[in-house]
Amino acid sequence: MIVLERPIYKEVKTDMELLAAALSQVRVRVETESELGVDIIVDYGGLVKSYTPEFVEIQDTYYSHKIHKFIA
């Protein structure tokens, strides 16, 4: 019997987690919460190029920590 396990995703919140994602070159998905409280995927992901306390750069786009979630 073959058992397929679902991948485990984790929200990346701290600077240390963002650094680990950047160094290990993990694809990070970007989500935002809708007015109905449902998470909407904004970007299906890419590598973290840089980050500051306010923004995360994934590929060539900057996303705000205040309105986005980062999922690795």
C-alpha cells in the first residue's frame, strides 16, 4: 500500500525564519486575508531575495509584512 503524505507548510514570520528560507532557497508562497477572512494566494512563490522589518522581496516584487503572510 502506498501512502502519500501531504506536504507540511509553515508560516514564515521572523527574520530568522526568512533568513533560513533565503539561505536554503525554499520557495515561499505569498498570501493575504480577504475581507471574508479567507486566505487568498497573491503569488505562488519564489525565492526570498531580501527582507527588511517592513518588506520581503520575492523574485522582483516587494510584499508588506503588515498585509501578507509568507508560507514555506
